[in-house]
Amino acid sequence: MRRTSAGVLALAVTAGLLAAPAVTAAPPEPAPDGPKGTVTLVTGDKVELRGNAAPSVTRGPGRETIPLRATKEGGRWTVLPLDAAKLVAQDRLDRRLFEVSTLLEWGYGDDKRDSTPLILQREPAVARSAPVVAGATATRQLPSIDAVVLDAAKAEAPAFWSGVAPAGAGTLSSGITKLWLNGKRAMTLDRSVAQVGAPAAWAGGWTGKQVEVAVLDSGIDDQHPDLAGKVAARKNFTGSPERDEHGHGTHVASTIGGTGAASGGKYKGVAPDVRLLDGKVCAFMACQEDWILAGMEWAAVERKAPIVNMSLGGRDRPGADPLESAVDRLSAEHGTLFVIAAGNDGLIPGAVGSPGSAQSALTVAAVDREDNTADFSSRGPRTGDRGLKPDISAPGVDIVAAWAHGTQPGVPVGDRYVTLSGTSMATPHVAGVAALLRQRHPDWNGSRLKGALMSSAAPKAGAYEQGAGRVDAARAVEQQVTTDVAAVDFGLARWPDHRIDNPVRKVTYRNDGSAAATLDLAVGGAPAAFAVSPARVTVPAGGTAEVTVTAKPEAVDSGAHGGRLVATANGVAVSTPVGFEKESEKYDLELIHIGRDGGTPADHLTYVDKLEDCGSLPYCGDMTTGSDGRTVLRVSPGDYAVTEHSAAKPGAQYDALMRSLVQVRGKTTVVLDARSARPVEVYAPNPRVRLMSSQVVLVRDVRRNGNLVATMLAGDIRSVPWTADLDGPRPPENEVYSRVYARLAQPGQAGDFTDTPYEYNAVSTLKGRAFTGLQYRPRQSDFGTVRTRVASPGPAVTSARLVHSAQHKDDPLALVLFPDSSAPDAKAGRVPFERDVHFQARDLRWKTELGLFDTAGKPLESMLDFDQVFTPGQVRRQDWGAGVRGPQFAPSFETPNGTLGGAGRHGDKLTFDARMFGDNVRNHSTFPESTGGGRLFRNGELVTEHGLVLWLETELPPEEAHYRYEKKMVVPWAAVSREVDVVWTFRSGHTDAYRALPVRIVQYTPELDGRNHARPGRGFTVPITLRTPDGAQAPPVKDFAMRVSFDSGKSWMPVPVERRGDGWQIRLDNPPGGAVSLRATVADTTGNTVEQTIVDAYRVR
């Protein structure tokens, strides 16, 4: 069975944020790096990532008071609500379900999927009979791991979550053992047949005849001459086309059993007479985990394949994941040998991938043609228990094999072959040799095949690099002496005494030959770490002999020590990997948990984060939960931060405690005493207002290896009513801070906050420590005031919400604070409306989001205003949604990767960001529910076509050319500007730096009321401004023509254009009760043009 973690389960420490609702699915702001988008978590909470900016979180229904923690490690965000975190700490819930960056990269964002793919494991007795959880649909049964594959509808996530994790239960529902993300694995792609000794095996008649090898990969192109007639059966588990769309599977298959027909035998596979089973489990480069699991069951159970090749994998984690469990169970129950790639993370120690990390797998590293370990090949020890992996090695550098038709995976070799590198390429060499050995011994099961292959391997580099050594086909099929164990893994020698539970192990040699074999024994690679006795042993013909191997951790320094027990005789060389890891210095970190009432807390969740370099660990800390008053963790010496949520009684609110610096230099005790906590309270300067929503954030950050990381606890004042900064050593002031955000408003006539005439947004920050309670009473003079007016784009809009967020100007984490989405809400029950909004002024940058909704609460439009800065006492006016609604160039942003936004070209990359339903405030970003798309032409030929996207970004040829960009948006629910259509023409060529395009939009600013209606009658003036992207040097206007329509664009008539100061104007006769559509055509002196049409630009009273 697979193992549990032998040391600290590292947990990401990082920058964090508790956020609030994006009132509609607002698109991301430009950011230099990282995935962008929105994903609904399995709990029902929605998380939006904006590249490297901090995420925002919209809490699911009824989840507003559940604290959460957001972390960022290595540029990757995880958002973990407290109820889910407890299940993760219990190993009942897959942490990947909350790794938001990964979810978006895998295509699980809300714009790509309306459901979350899951694997639900149940107790064996209920695995098949139990009903599917509400809100989910079963798509596949996986009996090998007692699991069912589910698609959980995101729209029903709250119901699903309550079905698998009932509120207040602190565990999963009865019969459920673990809930996993149905994640994705990748194909491990980064003079080989002769190098592994296959020709010598062929000479003995061993070619793999009558042996079936399953290839679980991207498919097999059996129209290739080398694979014609080779596929005995196939099954597609992906839902994608049956053919090999990538070429990886075809390359792997021909390495195993290709005939070399297209090369005159030059590129023949290792076992050219083998029969192949084509299990397609990868669609292009993505291999979804349930596809892989189903393919494994098909190969091992239905087809009874003795050998399965899996040139795929992903990052391993402590404990056994579903794929590892399936490898071990299918191997044990069906005798299958799973030959699996080690992975291509060679620069990271201890990075052997899963499922190659399964104990039963024959895990394959890659070597070059001189048998040196390839740089990319993943090394051991195994994650978690520090076990001995990989098991064996094979050629994986510059491997030539069959080229699938219509694919471009690597470097072509003629018309039929392609060169690829990776442990993917090494693995089929071993699978092919296993087929030769299976033909030689058709009664051997997978375990016996694995042992024989490893025993006969040719050792060179260390055991944690190459396992037993490079596979040797000639020796494997002929050698008569083998061992009863494939490897001797002593595991972890724990600090401080470094004792190994069983430091003396027996190895039995078996001689299937007709003559006795006298073996000389020695340990190579790490002679000081091991001893063998006796040094010579005779194994009788048909008999066995036993030797002992002793691990000597006292003789070596800390670290992984791998060698090989090598037994040699005339014509015999038996190699057995041996290894252990001597643990580095570790101490007990004792945590004492005391509730606010002085007793043991009914529940607690505690995070222990290391504040120093964690080496290659995927996480950097630990997480514990339970109701015990004492927890002991085993940690390395160094500096840590400890934070805790603590509830004195079942169902009670959680207190937040922080010990910002714990210096572990020996056995250390930390007392987490909630009796130190005090309440957090915020008051407004106006006695008529009441607290509407709020949140408390505790942040611990530190610079580690040049990367800014931090840990964060957060919760609403109602869920974290008391906080405490615990006594202890103090870190530098800039490494710790706490913050409270409060939104207060005057209750309306109904007693709630609907249609409140004013609101306050207050922020209090404490540097250098966490709050030990807070009573915050800002003064009126601390605020800036915005007299806000919101116009309506049509009668479909019946309500609106304003949501605000704050960022401190000195905040090194760019931490953004949002209110939550709880029931108290300063909703506007009618639109248009006016409100005074007061913002805490000093040292803060504010962002406001306006959401417009229909009668059913469906979001119709989201509008954003960034980087609002106020001085105390300042009063300003802000209009939202004022017409004429139409195109606006987005403001440009300077990033480490260049300028984004607006419309411009940098090198050969074109960016064109025109928001088509903008209002008359240029800094506003507007995102209506709409349809549309765009097309870009170069010298009359279509370059790219897109649907409704925020901005166009595309690579272009460097030569200067004439471009035409067409973009259209239809807003069906709007009464004004319901169709906006723009055509730009311009010339562009390669630029050495960012250069804005010489293009224009036409902006109209007539006097309209709050419903975007104009007065009827003659002589109505429509002022016009021609706007360019930021930084554009547009040539002078040569021609400017206007047309107007009073029948929604069915017929058009010209209207004179007059100069008006720096702009232009037209005069119209507005028909009562009608609508006015506007069409402008502008050309400059160099031929750049714009034609802009707005249907029903405004209506007339």
C-alpha cells in the first residue's frame, strides 16, 4: 500500500485576500502573468483571478460568514474556505479542488465548463448501490478504486456541497471516504533499441509474439506502415476523435512494437511481433484522470493485458491518489505490470510523478545514449514517505519513432518518423522488453516481470536517478538468477536517533538454471551506507540462497543514500537497488489549544507556515484540525507563523488567533489561548448608520528566495468576532499587518439597506501585529465623498448594487479587500438613483463595481472604476451609465511584459481593446450581457475571427500592411445603444516599442436624463469628441460625415457636422417618443478610417 507523509505536509504560504461579490461576471483587469478568469468552487464560492492581482471571492448562498484563507505560492493561488480546509486537513478532500490557478489552466473555469469534474470514493459496501449526490450526475463507475465519476453542476454547487459535507458535521457524509478533483495529467514528453539489447533477444527468438501490451495514451495511428495490423483492440475514453491528434501515442506504440516497415527495419520497435491495445485516454495533451482510470480497468480487467504502458503523469503528493491506488490494486488483483514514466522534472529533487510513484509501478527514468541520466528525468526519493523511486531506466533522448499523420509533435526524420525526448520515450522501451520477457515466461505475473527486469538491468548512476539501472533485454530473457525482491527500501531514518525499524533485510537469490552459480556480492554507489553478508554465496541449480543487507545511517550524513546490491558470476549480473534517507534535524512543535471559555475548543483549524526556504516541497507548512487540546507536529528548525480559527463550543463563531513569529530551535510549545482575544467593532461618524458588512484580515508575509509570500486568515466580523495577537518574538513591522473593512449605511424605509441615501466605507490597518480586538471610530473628516448618480440603459434594469474594494498604497502584496455578499445589502431598488458614498481617504486606492439587474435578479451589466484616490474632506461627482453609450478605448496599463490595454502594437503583437458599451466616463470599464464578435483582415485576407471577447490580441507578420478590424456588439435587453458596430482601417508594421494605433472612436455627449432620454423638439445639440487610444499620434481629420436614423437604422439621412471648439457637433430635431440612431464616418489625412454605427443611441421623451 501507498504511504503517508513522513514529515511535515508543506502548505503554501502566501499573499491572501478575502473578497466579495463581483456583482456580475466582470472580466479580469490586465495583469502581467498568471491565469485569468472565474471559477466556481465545489463549495459554491466563486473566485476570480486577474493574473497576478489578488483574487476576489463571491461567497456562495449562506456561506457569507465562513472564514477563508487565500494563499499564493510560486505565482499560484489557492482559496480555501474553512469548512473545506478542515476536510483537507483530515485527508478527506482533494486540495486541488481549491487550487484556483490550476483549475483555470485545466479549463475548469466558468467560461469553459458549467460543471466541476469529480471522483467520489465510497466505502466498498456502498460504492455501487449508493445514490448520486444531489446536484451531480454520474458519468462512470470506477470499481478499481470504489469510486464514481461525477459532473457536479456549478449552478447547484451549494446543494451538492451540503450533500457531501453537511453544515456543522465537520466530516463527509456517511459512506463517502474522499472527494477528489477529476484532474488532468500530461504526457511526459520532453539508437535506443540496440542500446537496450533488443537485437540479441530477437536472435534468441524473443520478439514479443502473442503478447498483448496496452498503450494508454493519445491513440495509435495504425495507418502508419510500422503499425499496420498491430492493433488488436481499441477503445476511446475521451470523447474526442478516435485518431491520434497529437502523435505521442503513435510514437510510443511504435517504440514498443513497430515493425520498421517504412524504414527498411531501421526504426523497428523493441518487440516487433507484439500485439497492441489502443486505449485512448488523452485528448491532445490533456489526460483526464477518469479517462486514465477507465483505460486502466479496460486494459487490466476486460482485456487482461499483462503489460500496460503509461507515458503520462503529474505532480505527486503525499498519500495515495486515485491513479496510484488503482495501479496497486489492479496489479495485486490481476497480476498486471504497469510500466509508467517517472516524469520530466529533473531539476527538482524528489519529483517522481504520479502514478509512477505507485509502489507496484515499474517506474522508468530516462538516459541518453551513453546511459547517463537525462537532465529532464525526474529523480527520487518519492514524495511523502521518501521511498525508493524510480525503478529502472531506458533511452529517452532523441528517440526516433513513427510519425502520426497530420501531427507535429517533434523534429521530423524523413516523411514517416519524428524525434522526441522524455521519460515518455523511455517507458515504451521497458514495456517492449517486458513483452519479450513475458513471451519467454508466459506464466509470470507483473511482480515477477518487474523483479526480473530490475535484476538484469545495467547499473550506472545512483539508485534515486536510474533505479536498478538501464534495462537490458538480452540479459533479461537469458539470465537464470533473479531475486525475490525488486528493491530494498529502508525508508526514512528519523532524526535524532536515525533508527530504522528493520535495518537488516534478507534478499533471496533464485537460480532457475541447470548449474550452480557462485555469486560475489558488493554494494555499489553508496558503500559506506550499506553492508552485505556474506560476500560470496553459492546458489544451487533450481534452488535459492539468502544474504542480508544492512543499512548504516550512522555512517553517513543526512540526505538520500541510494546504491545497488550487485551479485556477479560468470555471465551473471544481478542488480538490486537499495536505499534510505537520513532525515535532517527535526523537532516537536507542540500546540496547546485553549478556547475562549478556558476549556478545550470544540473545534479548531490551525495553520503552521514556514517563513524560510522550503526547498523543493510543493507546500510550505502544515494544517491541523480537531477537538483535541494538544497537537504535536514534527518540523525542521527555523522560523514559523501560527494562525488559528478556534470555536469554544459546537456551532460557535470562530475566534482568529495569530502568533506571527515562532522560532523553532529545539522542542517548542505554542499556547493558542482564545481568552486573549477581544471583539472587533467599527462605528461610523453618523449615528443613523448601521454596520452592513465587514471583514477582518490577518496577513503574515516574508520575502523568501526573492519571492513575496504571505499567509492570510480572513472572515466577516460576524464569523470572526474576536481576534488576538499572541505574545512572542516580534518580526519586522512590514511582515505583519491586520486590517478591517467595514461598510455602513442608513437603513431604508423597509428596515434593510435598500435605497439608502448614503453609505460609509471604512478601513483600519495595523502594521506589525494582528488586532487584539478593535474599536474603530473614524471621523467624518477622514472620508472623501462621491455624489453618485446612476443612469439606466432601459426598463429591463430594475435594481442595482454598488460594491467597493480598497487597497492600501503601501501594500506590498497588492492585497484587495472586499465586503462579503451577505444578506444586508445597499441595493438600489430602482434605477436611476443617486447616493452619497463616503470613502476612507488617507493612503487608500478604491475600486467601485456597479451591477445592474433585472426583476429576477439576473445580472445585466457590470461597470468598474479603478484607482480612485481621495483626500480627506474632498467632494466629487460621479455619473455611471450616462449616454450616449458606445465604444471606449480601455486605458492602457504598464506591466513588466509591456503595455496592455487600449489599441496598439508592440513588436509584432497587436492589442485592440475597445469596450463597445462604454458610458461617458473614460475610466469606466463596462461589461453588459451581450452577443457579438469581430474580424481582422490584412490586405483583404482574414487574419482572425473571434466571438465576444474583451480585447483582441494576435501576432502579425512584421511587414507593414493595410488592416481592417470589424467589431460588433448587440445588447438585446437595452433600450439604448442596443447595437454598436464599428469598422476601423489603418496601416501597421513591426515596432521596436509599444506604439498606439492611429485609430479613433466617436463619442457623443448630449444632455440626457437618468433614463438616457433627450428632450423632444428642434435644435437639439449633440456634442461630438473624437478619441484615440492612450499615446496615439493620430493624423489630422480630413473627412467627417454624419448620418442619422429615426427608424432604428432602417433608413439614414445625412446631417451637417459643425466645429465646436476642439470638437464637433450636430443639431437634430428629436421626434417625440422615438429613438435616434447615429452613424459617423471619419477619415484622416493618411487614409486611416472609422465607421461607427449606434442603433437607438438615445431615446426621446
